[in-house]
Amino acid sequence: MNKDFFKTTKILDGGMGQELLARGMKPKGTLWSANALVDEKYHNLILNIHNDFIKSGADVIVTTTFTTRKKRLKENGLEDQFKYLNEKACGFAQFNYTTDKMNLYGMGGLSSIEYSYQDWFTVEQELVKADPIQTYQLKGGVMYDVNPDVNVFFNTGLVEKAPILDNVIDYSGNVATDPDNEKFLHNEFGVNYRFGLTLGICVAFIGLIFDNLIRTWVEKRKKHLGIA
């Protein structure tokens, strides 16, 4: 980073927490804006707000880490996610390119999740740990203005989701050798037509690459129960 960057006046982005609430995020406990990091369904919302702040002229984007400090996470039973949530907030990267007719955007995200399991009903109460699992997400899109009243758009994304604990460490404390990530592929295109009020017509095609999402889980549960 250029060390002279802040020697001139810079415009910061707006209040992320209030904007998340205004756009539909449901508050949870005292997590405030951190709830958007905890709940994956709000991840796109964070990116969209960052992007809108940039479009509005922000020179500096602040991460969504106002309430990811350990004390606040402990209040909500999420102290063990301190590292993950802070890395997640800083892991989003997005670019935006705009011309008179066209707007392009792309983003990428990386995350790393650690797993541990401890059976408090056994004498040993051994703490079992598994190697961290990395996931990624890649998304991009383009919007083209055909004329002042009509534009067309296309968005695509590939998202990996880490497996649930049961698919990494079973109830007996056995650690899976190569657990699978879930993969989701999403494609969307549509047309927006404006007359007075803005109305949008959107046709979306969603493809899901399950990568043994259900079958793998079923097979592992059957093996665990001895009915494979």
C-alpha cells in the first residue's frame, strides 16, 4: 500500500451494521453486523453493500469486524469462531469496472475452518481435532445498458461450503481422511426494463453441483451404523 495514501482526504464507507439491517438482515443476540459473517445467507449482502459504497465514491472500505472481538463473541457462544470470522471478513476481495454502457464485477473469498470434537460422556474425554478445511467462492457478473430504459445482466458464481462436523469427525472420534466440500454453481441472467417506476424481469437458472452432498453423507452414516 502507498504510505502516502492517507496524506490526502479520503472518503470512508458508510455504516455497515445499519445498512445490513435496512436490507433485511435479522439481528441475533448482540452480534450486530457480525451476524452477517456467521450466517452464510448474508455473505452476498456484505459484498453488495461494499460494492454500493464504492460506487457511491468511498475510497476506503472497512471490514465487518466491529463485533467480532472475543468478548462479544463469547457473549453469544461463538468465541471459538474468533479467528474464522475475522479471516472471513478480510478474505473477501472484489473488483468493479464501469464504463458508460457496461458494469463488470468479480469477487473471490477464502476461508479456513477448524474442527474439534470432545465426548463428555466418556472417561477419557479426549479432545479430537481434524486438519483445517479450506473453502473458496468465486462470483462475477456483467450488466450492459442497451439504452437508457433497458439493460441486460448475467451473473455466475461457484461456492464451496465446508462439510458439517459429522462428516469430518464421527461420534466415535474417528477423523475422515478426505471429507468432501459441497459445491454450488449458480447462473442468472435477465432483463431490466424501466418506465417511470423500475420494473425488472429476471429469469434465473440455478445449477447445483452436489459432489456427493447427500449421497456421501448417507453412505457415511450407513457405515457408522454398520448397515453399509
